[in-house]
Amino acid sequence: MKKQIVFLWPLLFILSILGCKKDDDDTTTDMEPNLSVTTHSIQAISGVDTVSFKIYTNIEWSITYNDEWCKPLTLAGDSVAVIDIAVAQNTALESRSSEITVHYVLDSENEQEVITVTQEAEPLQVSLSPDRIDKIPDIGGTYEIKVSANQPFEIVNLDAYDWIDRISTYAMTDETVILEIQPNTDVNYRLAELVFKQREADVSDTLSLYQLGIGSLETDKQALLALYQATGGAQWTKSWDVSKPVEEWYGVTVEETVSGKRVTELRLSNNNLEGVLPAELTELDYLRMLWLDNNQLSGDIPQNISDCIYLEYLYLHNNSFTGIIPQNIGNLSRLNRLYLNDNQLEGEIPASISNMPYLYALGLNNNNLTGGLPESIGAMPSLQFLFVNGNRLTGVIPDTYKNNVYWLDWQPLVNIVPQQPGYGFTE
């Protein structure tokens, strides 16, 4: 009996192996033909893009597509595959879609899976290169502007500038626009702001053009000569040789500006200027610093001094100026220091001074100014030094002065309170 059991073990082992092999063969032969895709809808961005989907299958397949802008990179296979799709840039106003079809045969029937690819429209745009041209010579010239747009455009305000001609007259999505700038016979520079706008949408970009005048520095020279004549230039301590270039005149600084070379500083302190400032002085419209202190100047401060909008330093102290402080002096919005002290100025302190956002120091002391202290000046956060003593001011010192935490040298008993005999503050 024992021998029979031993004999059966090899037989059972062989039968188990054969049984396992049969199961493996059944797994292979019983696998059903099939095909599926991971998605039927794909979203692409407006620019150049690559999107994909995956095919799961054990049968042959092929792919067809409708549009070149949406092109699969693999068109056939017989196994699992990732299909990359090259998507071109969409320059149209509207979104677009295309279909990609996977074809296969299942149970002798032609089958397909359709994948829809949708691409958003590109944002509307108009882009200029360059978008600004400075210092175009007064003689004019020809300039090329590269315009990038995804829809036809036009220059909507070209007719407003009769000194600019567009040589290319048609509109397209990408174009080099050629502009012909005519000569500028004026002494001053001129500015054009051309608006390039899409015809079918409110999308635009602006081109700024600055053209120099024929004599920008020449106008400054004439203003300086007027000052020279009006204030006894021949008797100045340091006079000018007017036969030389303006850049070589004592106290004159010439710098490059958007309007070409212009006078930006005039420093004639302690130089024996005597007389009245001419109105032409304010034609130095790029002047940043004016130092005429410690001379013998008289008469009024020019009422149109506010035309010098770039002024940062105005030193007119220790002269003999009379009249009032110009009411519009507050228009000098870049002024940092204003010294009018030690003259014979009259009238009230203009409240417009408080419109100067960068004013750091204000010297009005030792004049004949009347009235009170404007409350708004005391509240200026930029103002850190104030001198109004030695005038004919009256009334009370407003709380805006007392409570201003920005003062660096608040000495009311020295810089504010002492007034001329018979005048002063009640508290």
C-alpha cells in the first residue's frame, strides 16, 4: 500500500503542471479585442500648444484629422499609445474646434472614436515697436514702425497731424508702417500721439513722436540776452561774452532734454545784476534752478514765473523786489526750495503755495507781507523749514502750524512770531 502512494505523487505533480499551463493559455486566447480612449474633448490655449490623449487597445487602429492647425503626430498603430497633437497659434477673433477620429475594426464592423479639440481665440492686441521716438531732427525724416496685430488696424487720428504722412496706406495684421516726418520750421518742439487701433475692436496702442524745433536753444539764448540787457550785463561782476556759445556763458548750464539742448540752470548769485527782470526770462521753460539772489534787482517778480514748470530751486532773496508774490506761484509743482526773503514784497501770502507737493523750505521773512498765515501751508507734509518773521502779519498762528509733526526746525519765537513794530500775532 505504501508503494502505491509513492507512485501516485509524480503523476499528480505532472497533472498539476499541465492544468496550470492550460489556464495560462486560456487567459491569452480568451482576451477580447477592444479599444478605448481617455477623453473625447480636449481644450487648447490660443498660442502654440501640444495636447494629447491615450489609446488603450490590443487591435490595429488608424487616425484621420480635419485641419492642419490640429495635427496628430502618430497616425497608426496596433497597441496602447499616447497621441500628441500639435496645435498651431489661433490668430482669429473667435474660438475654433476640430475633430480627430480613431478608426478600428471590431467584430467585422468599422468603428470609431471621435475626439474634439477646441482652441480659444487669441486675446486682441496691437503692439508697436518702437512705441516712442524722441528727438526727431527738425529737418524731419522717414521712420519705420513695426505693428503686430491679430486683426486689421488703422491710425485713427493721423489727420490731426498734417506734418506726418503715412507712406503705406493699407491695413493688415502684421505690417511695417512707414511714416514721413515733415520739417519743423517752428522754434519749439512738437509732439504727436498716433493711435493705432483695430478696426473691429476697441484695442489700441499709441505711438509718441517728439520732433525738435529749429531753434530751441536759440530761444533760450534770446531770453538770456534780454536778461543781460535789462540788468546791466556789461557791468556784472562776471559778464558774458555773447559772441561765444551759450554753453560757455558764466552761470549757464545747458543739458539735453526732450526738446534738444536747453538751458536748465542759471546761477548768477552775487553778480551785481541791477534792474528789472524781463518777461522773456520765463521763456526758459526747461529751467530747473534759478539763482539770482544777493543782487540789486527791483520791480515785480514776473507774474508768469509759473510757466517755468520744471523749476525746483528759486532763489530771489536779498534783492529789492516789490509788488506781490504771484498768486499762481503754486503752479510750480516741482519746486523744492523757494526763497523770496529780504525784499520789499507786499500783499498776502498766496495759499496756492500749499499746492507744491515737494516744497521743503520756504523763506518769506523780512518783507512787507500782510494778512495772516494760510492754514493749508501749515499742514504741508513736505515743508520742514518756514521763515515768515519780519513782515506785517497779524492774526493767530493756525493749529496746522503748531501741530505739524514734520517740522525739522520749528522755532516760532524766532522764525514766525517776530514781526515789524505794530504788527504780530495775538497768541
